[in-house]
Amino acid sequence: MKAMILAAGKGERMRPLTLTTPKPLLEAGGKPLIVHHLARLKAAGFRQIVINHAWLGDQIEQTLGDGGQFGVDIAFSRESEPLETAGGIIQALPLLTAGGEDWFLVINGDIWCDFDLLRLQPTASADALLVLSDNPDHHPAGDFHLDSGGLVRAEGPGKLTFAGISLLHRRLFEGLAPGSRKLAPLLRAAMAEERVRGIHHRGDWLDIGTPERLRQLDRQLRRARA
């Protein structure tokens, strides 16, 4: 199974840091954010990684190369303009499903999470398996409801936050034309047919969307390493 790191955003909330450096290459704990992802993916057994990029993407390719220095094989999906989450996945589908594989892992490049990726296993009863986290202070309303049977629903009490980690089946994107498209509407449509399952992750998770949260993660990782 292959994995995809979403890395095409412009990182506008991280400016001025991202005016000259793409967000995935911003450092925390002495390493670029995307390198932390590569290490966790490798540890979970993922060797073939697809990375999409747009803003300052040449820097990402120059830094990561073919992935050999990290023990993985990297293929890049280049976007002239960011295609949003689903649009980026649709463009990368030929890379993700080469060899006839139907399932693939997708992880947002701008998060930090200690979730065990080995817990994500394909299931015949779903088109998507989402990791959901407790709601952070900056997103108290959450995104989706996880019911007692493990189904994810668009509405319901006690919503949790989508952690930006998911296992997706290619049929979720069948018949969709290339172009800019968000993932959330596709997930909600699948939820309406009870085709989305979820896992509640109660460990560390951080949306690294602002310079302060980047500094927070940097302090956390340096303390852990001390």
C-alpha cells in the first residue's frame, strides 16, 4: 500500500515564514515537518510515498530527492496551482493505485500526531477510515461525529476533529473530473451511505497552522529529546 503526504498548500497563515520556504520544510525539533512524516511512514512499513506540491515545490524536491536518504521511494505529483485536498488526490491517483492497489493512506503535511499508523487497515464495509482527535482550543466545534459502532457521521453530538490522517479507497473518487476539489464534501456523501468509519485517537495531535503552533511543537520535540 502506498501513502500520500499532502504538501501543496501555500501556508498563508504561516507567513512570513512561508514566503521563501514551503510549509513542509519548516523545522520543528531540528527537522523539517515532512521529514518527521517520512520517518513515521517508514516505521509503519510504508516505502512508496507520493508527495504533491505547488508553492515552492522545487525546494521540496531538492531537499527530499528520491527518498533514498530516508529509506523510502518518493514520487512527486506537481500542481501548477494548489488543487485542494481531493483535487490533489485525484491528480495523484495513477501514482497511488499503480499496480492495482485500491487503498492508500493520506496524511496532511501540516500536522503532528503520534497515532500508530498500523492501526489503519482496509475494511470491506467502508470507502474511508478516518482518524479523529479531541477538539483543540482553536477548533472547539469539531468536524464529525463518531458513533458507538465506529461509523463517522456528518452530524451528531460530541463531534471530534478530523486529524488529517485517513485510509481511502479509490472508489471514493470514481467519475470525478480533474480540478480543484475539497475532500470534505466527498466524505460527507459517503457518510450519508454509512461508508465511512473512524478511530478516536486520544494521544498527541497538533494542527501546525500558525507560527506559534510551530514553536509549540518545536519546544515539545526538543523537550522529548533532552
